[in-house]
Amino acid sequence: MRRSRRARRRKLRQQWAYPNPHPTPTEPLAHPAPETAEEPAEDVDQTVVESGGPPASPPTPRKTPVGLEDAETDPDRALAHLESRLADAPDDVALLVRRGALRAQRQDWEEGITDLRRALRLSPDHWDAWSKLGALYWRRGRPAEAADCYRRVAEGCPSADAHLALGKALLHLGDLNGAMRALTHAAESDPERGEIYRLMGGIFDRLGRTDEATDFYRQALECSG
């Protein structure tokens, strides 16, 4: 029988409330030498769970499209359209974010980063830009910078997706405490997402705490069953 959402939240808090003999917040998890996930390849799909990589950019409030319906089918034409519009409005944040995302799609990595960082200088609270920048840093194999971007999103525009992305980035960096905190927030926001519990189980597996790992894997199966 599947647990109710309320029961799963209560169970989660009990499992990661830092009671002894578990570590406390001031007593970090004692874990073996970092066994970080495989370095992300440049063209790796960031949504693959097994890679430990962050998912695609967490959904955040989006700006109205700028009339680029053909971006998927004709990116060159879409880019030319953006270039023309930015020539008249070089500080248009929405256009900069759109061009940055399009450049990333074309694998013009550094140009995409430049556009997104410029947009964030103009609008520091543009969470969609932070999400896209985090995803771009991840694809470039720069997980520390990706984690910083996702942390900003998780703090400024919290959601299950934002915390999940942060948890994956921190897990890749070997920060098991930080990853577990982020994943706990993600599970509290969306207790029915099995992916979160699978990652939690993996953390406890790495610590050699198989009973707790098994319990999290069981919860993951309940969510997908």
C-alpha cells in the first residue's frame, strides 16, 4: 500500500532529523574519500538520473516569447532575429536570456554564458536566467559553478526541481551533507518523486548504512509503483 503524501513527509523528517546515532548539523557526515560521480561530458543529457547530474533547468516564471516560433526548426534564423532586436535594445534582459539559451542549444557555450551573465547583471533576480546558466555550467563540466547557480534559484524561487538540481550538483562535488539537505527540501515539496529517494538511498549506500539506504530505495519503488 502506498503511503499518503502526509505520511511520506512525516517519515522523511524522521529519517533525516539528525538524531543520534546519526550525525548532527555540527557533526558532518563521516564518509569515505570522495567518490564523485563520473565527470559530465559536454554533450551529456543533464536529465539522466544515473549520471548524478542536475536535471534540466527547474521550471521558473518565464517571460513572454519574443516571436521566435521557428527557434527549434531554424536556429540560425532565430539567432539573426535576436541579433537584430538586441541591436536596438542591447539591455533587454528577456532577449539576452533567449539568445543565451539559443547559443547554448547551438553549443556556442562561452557566448551563451556571456549573454546569461550579462542578463543577470541587469536583473539579478531573474531566476530563469540563473537556472539556464546553471544547466550550461553543468554541461561544460563546471559543477561548482552550476551548484552556485542552482543554490540561488533554490533560495530565491524554491521548488522541488530547484532543490533537486542543487542536490545533484552537490552530490557530484562530494558534499553529502549539502546534497542530503537539498534533497530533503525537494522531497518535502514533492514527496511523490521517486528519483529523490533513489538519490538519498545512494548517499546512505556510499556511507555503508545499508538499512537506511534500503528504506529510501523502498520509498522510491512505492512512488513509482
